[in-house]
Amino acid sequence: MTIGIDKINFYVPKFYVDMAKLAEARQVDPNKYLIGIGQTEMAVSPVNQDIVSMGANAAKDIITEEDKKKITMVIVATESATDNAKAAAVQIHHLLGIQPFARCFEMKEACYAATPAIQLAKDYLATRANEKVLVIASDTARYGLNSGGEPTQGAGAVAMVISHHPSIVTLNDDAVAYTEDVYDFWRPTGHKYPLVDGALSKDAYIRSFQQSWNEYAKRQGKSLSDFASLCFHVPFSKMGKKALESIIDEADETTQERLRAGYEDAVHYNRYVGNIYTGSLYLSLISLLANRDLTAGETIGLFSYGSGSVGEFFSATLVEGFEEHINKDAYQHLLEARTEVTVADYETFFNRFDNLEFDNIQDGVADDSNIFYLENIQDNIRYYHSPE
């Protein structure tokens, strides 16, 4: 029995800010952003793109009418929920037109939630040979203007169809999770922005990686040489690299060279999007599959992390013909078709997002007939535009 990722896609809003220009506006050396944290551009979300619309946009181009009949569970992983009771999965299920007899719910544990979502999907499908699960990781990372975390913001969503006989990767039965109660990043109920202990967060991330990796290697009898490449949760592109470097000396020179090169390919898209919380690891996986020369049968190691904290190391094996299901041209077009905004406009977008102030002209709604977007909110009910 093989279960894994059959289809995968991502969506990001159509606006971005140049990180060098943001650094200059904040009177910071641009290299602190470009090299220090490894970010080149940051996705900027208009008020009309929330976790529901971004999640639906990520999924709409990969699920077919046949998929809609076979999907019996929709899971949304997020830490940017728009409602404390109603799950975004219910709204996405409706927008996509998935058959009605399906379970729909949200999962939360900071940036980690998409990983238990796909593991749950895998277990769920074990006794359901003809069914599929749609997993969506969708978030808007917001720390506040002029805050320490501002350069690690971003927005976007990743959609994955989990099924038997997958077309991209099989999920191996080898996951090791590590949990430690730590206040490195958290957002108490009612707080608009998270609370962050930056130094502790970096230490907690690396410790979680080392603990889960060491236990994984011991249980599975594996070493770094067994992996074609590694993917990490990437709140900023240098974070995963710090974790990789903390264990890289375990490997021979050939393996070190391969894993370092693979890491750069795996974070290529993240550099131009920023932090998308629950979707960051899976955007990195898409980037790796699109930008690295890989071979069917090779194994990819994945490290998922959510502050608070839970980490998990697991692996996936590439399926024959996987490259036919990775649309690099579409990914590149999505990124290149975005519009750069000035720092002043970015600040306006940011404040309007907080205040739910719609501006159809600035948000370019006239050009959005082919995507889902939040049209308006009336009596606390969200209404969405669907593609024509």
C-alpha cells in the first residue's frame, strides 16, 4: 500500500515588496535582510486575500471533477484563522464544489499543523482505497510594521491532494515527532500580532530539529547519506540552513555538498515569498522538486516545526514520473506576474488588512476574475468571488 502526495500547488497574493527597499526605509543595512536572513522579496496580502481565498486558489488548478467526487476529507492547517468556530475548510469545500459527504475541519499548532494533517490523511486513507484527502496550509504571517519580525512576514497557501498510488511522492512510515513546552512564539487570544522571543525561537527550532533527527536516525538506522536532499520549515531562508549546518559534519564531503546545494534549490521560492507559516515546508518541497535534478526512487527528508513547540522529521520517496506533475512554468509565472509595491503602499495594504478596509481599485479587483477573493463582509459573514 502506497499513500502520498498525488498533487501539489501553491498560491501567493499578487503584490510584493522588495526587501532591500524595506531595509532602506527601516534604516537597516539591506544585507541584513538579503544575506542575514536570506530574503529577497516578501509577499504582501491585500485585504481581499485571506486564508480561505488563498487556499481555494492553491487548490483550484490541481483538483479535477473526479477528485471532487473522491475527496472525503478537507483539512486546513493555519495559524491565521478568520473565525474561532467555523473552519476555513468548510468554506473552501463550498468554493471548490467538493461533494457534500466530506469531513471538513481546521488544525492548529503554529507552523507545524500541515504535517499532522497529511499524516492524519495518510492514516485515514489506509482503509479507504478509493478516497482522497485535500490538505491546505494557508496563512498570512504578520508581526506588525517596524517590528523585529517584520522582515519575516509573508502570505500564501499550499494545497496537496493525498491519495493512494500518488503521482509525486509516497509518505514513508517513519515519522518521529518531538514536543517541548517553550514560549518562543505565541499569540494569546485577542492579540493581533504574535509575541516572539527571537533568540529562544532560533534555539528551540535547532534543538527540535536535532532531537527529532537524532531519534529518527537511531530508530530507522539512517544517516544523512541516505537522502537526496532535505527540506525544512523556512520562516526565513537562513533558518533551515542553520539547522542543517548543525549536523552536516556527520556526513562525508560528497553528501555535504549535495545537501547544501539541495537546500539552496529548496528555498528558492521561499526567498521571494517570505514566511507562510504552515505552508513554508511544503513551498520548500515544491521549490526543490521544481529546481533540482532529482530521480525517482530517491528519498527526501523533511523537517516540520511549529513554535510552542512541536518538530517532526519524516521522509518521502519520489515516484516514477513525478516531474510530469510539477509545473515549474506555472510557478514561475505566478511569482513573476506579481506587482511590486512601494514601502508606503505596503504599509497601506498592511493597515487596511488589519482594519478590513476594502479598496477595489488599489487591490486590482478588476483583474481578478479568474481567482477567488474576499468580496466583502456583511454582518460578520464573509462573501467570496469565484472565478468566472
